[in-house]
Amino acid sequence: MNDAQRSVERIHQLSDMLQSLMQQAAVLQQKADASMVQSRQASDALKRASDRLPLTVGATIETVLEPAAEKAAAKMTATWAQANAAAAEATRTFAAAQETLQWKMLAYACTGALAVVVLIAAAMAYLSPTERELKALRAERQTLLADMDRLRKAGAGLEVAQCTHQGRPRTCVRVDAQSPRFEGGYLLVPAR
């Protein structure tokens, strides 16, 4: 598994963890809301009951229940704060992983582009003739041009064409059909 795949897997894990924390936070919020409603209802019921009880009993109940309700509310608030902190940490981790993945993908793209450029340059260097080969081709060209000039000056304006002989292309030269045959199989070239 390469770095990009591990980063993507880590992002998925963090996303799942963030989603789980958000769900837990929503459940805790619902419980807190329900608890607040129940506390309010209990408080109202106690107030109504305390109105009916003698003054000292009502004061005693208030002094006992109020700290217990405050303690429960503080505990729910702390749990909610922990869930918020965990969600914030998951969000930061997710953002950092996402940024790292973007930089890695950019690095992979640049590396791939550089590899293509290097391959093209290597192919061009391999396929291009060397300076020595170019020099040899230029010398051969000059030799051929000189031979052509010499032949033209000697009156040998040859007509060269491609002919097919026994199914294969061959180079042909027009000769004088009335020419006598000379030693070595030579014939006369038509005059121009």
C-alpha cells in the first residue's frame, strides 16, 4: 500500500471518527435536553409540593436537591465539552491529512511529468544523429553532388526510375536500345 493509499485510508478513518463523534454529540445533546426538561419538571413539581409542605421541609428539600441538580448539569456540560474537543481535534486531523494528500498528489504529478520529459529527451538523444554521423552524411552528400556534376559535364544525363522486376522494386536507368554491347555488359546512355 503506497503513501497516497494510506493517506486516503487515514482520511476515511478520521472522517468516520468525526462522524461518530458528531453522532455521539447529538445523542448527548438530546439526553441533555431531555434531562433539562425532566429537571425543570421535577423542580416545578417539587416547588408545587413544597408549597404544600411546611416551610422548613420545603427549604430542606431545596437545599438537598439543588446541589444534586447542579452537579448533574455540570457533569453533562463536561461530557458535552469533551465531545466538542474530540470533534474539533478530529476536524484538525482531517484537514491536515487532506492537505498532506494534496501535496503528495501534486508531487506525484510533477514526478510523472518530469519522467515523461526525461524519456522524450532520452529518445531524442538516441534517435538524433551524432555530430560525427552528421559530418559523414555531409561529406557523402558533397561527394554525391560532385559525382553528379562530373557526370553532367561528361554528358551523362541519366534518367533513373523505379521499376518492378519479379515482384520487387528495382532502380532502372534508360539506355539506348540500339547501343552495341561493350565488354563487361556496358551499354550507351542516350544523348541529351
